[in-house]
Amino acid sequence: MKWLLLAAALALAATFVRPTWTVDRPRFEHVVVLDVTQSMNVQDEVFGGQTMSRLDAAKGALRQAVEALPCGSKVGWAIFTEYRAYLLFTPVEVCAHRAELRSSLARIDSRMAWSGNSEVAKGLHSAIGIARQLPGTPSLVFVTDGHEAPPLDPNQRPAFDDKPGEVAGVIVGVGALKPSPIPKRDALGQPLGFWAADDVAQTNPHQPNRDLGGRDEVPAASLGATRGSEHLSSQREGYLRLLAGENGLAYASLRGDGLAAALRAPALSRPVQTDVDLRNALAALALVLLLAQ
């Protein structure tokens, strides 16, 4: 049994040189774009057993989802308002910058919006452009309720020349499917009641003058817009699925573990070489050899 003792001693001695083994492990790199337009203030989402605004629920789900990502993954924040996305900071490693990610996410709110418009399709393509230009082309996570304001005519949708699938990613739909009033707030975020039908555009008077780009006709119901009811808002799930399909993206719902699963989707993972510390395994081997004497 001397050879068992010798083998145990060698295993223990090896732990002092900090041996490692390089393996490929899945890691993720995302740019997360949060819709901060007014419809995201509708209180029809549930998170942690409480009813809250779409934006607050999305932030809560994002906080949990990001903390569940493996170390070595990277996440950056961006916001969407009016017709474009705005990058707050490029993706950073989630474990080393956990505190910074938490605090910056907590400070994102609807006061950051600089316009009352919410041109979702344009904002999505702006976000795709941001992800495409970043080093390594991170995947895109676009979180929105899909409410276009002013509403789109299904036969006059803006056209883009992006290549579908050029940027991988997912559109995350937020909000209930039943319409609810949209809260009205002042520049400081103080409540002013709700938007009425006469307060918002029920059609888009400027769109007929825009370049239509030969966009194929789609059913009006797929956009979720209803003339006379644009002061009410629901998640435009059909429209978001349409946008996702047109741009080579996946669709997921915020509810349940949809967001967490979307951020860990195998299709968005990247193999990264990681050094695995072997000291614990060697110490366990030494103990087994000693017990086997």
C-alpha cells in the first residue's frame, strides 16, 4: 500500500503549483436596450408577486437574469426613446462589475426620454446598428412593449436595408395583452393623471410623405394599433414577433423566466477558454487514496 501513500503525497504536492486545465465554457455578451417611453409606465406587469410598471418589472427581471449569468459574461445598458437607441456603456464583465451594473440599472427611468414619440421599428434598427458597430458584435436584447407612437399604417411601414441575422439577439415583450390607460407625467416624473384619446395621435399624418421602401403589406391587426384607442396600451406581441422574424431575432416574454432564459439561450452563447483550478480535485483524490490504504 506504499504506492497509495506515495500517490496521495504527489497529489497533495501538486496542489501547491496551482495546476489548471483549459476548457471551453459558454459565456454571453449582450447589449440590453430598455424602452423608456411613456407606455412603459403602465402598471400592468407583475414581478416578485407585486404589480408594477412595465419598466420597473423589466429592471427587476434584468437584475436577476444578469446575476444568474456565468462569470466571464458581459452586459451593457442602452435605452430607447423617440426613434433611436442610445448606448449608456459598452458591455462589462458581470462579476467584476456587479455593483456598477446594479446601480446604473436602478437609475434608468422614463425621465431619460427626450421625446413623446415611440417609433419602435426605428429604435430596434438603431439598436441593431449599435450592436453591429461594437467590438465582437455582442448580441442584442431589446426590451419593449411594442407600442408605436404615433401609430403605423400597416401599408406604410419604414423599410431598412439591414441583413436579417447580422446581429443575433432577442426581442423581449413587456406588458399585459389587455389595454390599459397610459400614465401622464411631467418633466420631473410627477403623475398628472392619464392620457386621453384627444391627447394623443390616433393616426400618423406624416407617414404618407415618408419613403416606404416597398415594404410588403401586413395585416393591420399584426401591429396592434387601433384608431381611437391609442391612448390605451398593451403589449403588441404580434407586432414584436413580426419584427423579430423580419430581423432574424428571437422573441421572448418577460413573464415567468422568459428573460432569464433568453439571456442564457444557447444560440447566443460563445465558447470562451477558461482555466479550471484542479487543486480541489487533487486534494479530493489524495483523500480517497489515503482512505483506501
